[in-house]
Amino acid sequence: MTTTPPLVDPRVIALAHYAGRALLENVLARHGITFQQSVALRLAALADGPVARERLVEGVTGALKIGASEVHGVLDQLITARLLTPDGAPESASTTSSHLRITDAGRELYTTTSGATAPVTARIYDGIPAQDLAVTGRVLSLITERADAELAALTRWPRPLSGRRNIRPTGSVVGREGGTE
């Protein structure tokens, strides 16, 4: 009896994501770094020199769909851990510098964690034809693009959900017909 492969749907994508993320978080935990910190550190490691703090914030918020204030906290944690440092002369002790750069310790940690995950990744992808990976990459990129567009549309305010009440930041309630109560 042959098993028909599942069609790609949100559940299949989520299961693959969480399986891979669990592996990555296991490796990262052994090195004392969180997933969010690793995403920010990767962006700094791949930058050619100092990078604008806001560019790091945008990169992490775009990748993880979390708030900017949370990302600023992650960057502050990386600065405190001396994995990132504010770029600049005398004010380099300040965590509010507009540019950050990865430290030698940060680069070493990034290299170490990347090296630790590379063989695991190779085993996971081993034997999957390049053609299948290319199709999967195209499909997942399109799904990501569309999901990002939907998220952007959903987060524009005000936009009451059909048949539901939304509480505006001011505390007023938007009723079913869109009027306030």
C-alpha cells in the first residue's frame, strides 16, 4: 500500500517549521542564546560592518512578526552579553546608539551555532532532489509573500472583523455595523 503525500497546507508547513525550530532551539540553548537573539545576531553577522539599529529591528520584526519594542529588548540583551556593541567613539557604552556592530564574541557564537546546525540541516535535506527543493522554495516564498500581505491588511486600523466587535486602542468598541458603542 502506498501513502499519498499530503498537499501543502498550513498544518504541514507548521509541523515542518516547529520540527526545525525545536532542533535549532536545542542547539541554541546549549550555547546560552535564544531563537530571537540568534535571528538578530545573524543579521548583524551578515552585515558588512556596523548596521543601523532600526534596520536590525525591521529585519527581526519582519522575520518573526513580533513588536519593535520586543526586538529592542533583544538587542539590549545582546549588547549586555557583549555579542553586539554600539558603534561609535565615546558613547559606545550607550545602548541607544543608532548603529550596532557584532563583537568578536558575537561572531564566534554565530559561527559556532551555525556550524553546529549545519550537519543536522544536511541530514534533514539529504536525498531530497534539488528540483523538489526549488519548487518548495518557490511555493513557500509565494505563501510567505501572500501571508505578509494579509497580515499587513489585517493590522491596518480601524478594520472591524465581520460580525465581531473590536476594541479600539482608545477603549471604544466597534460594533457589528462598524459604528462605535
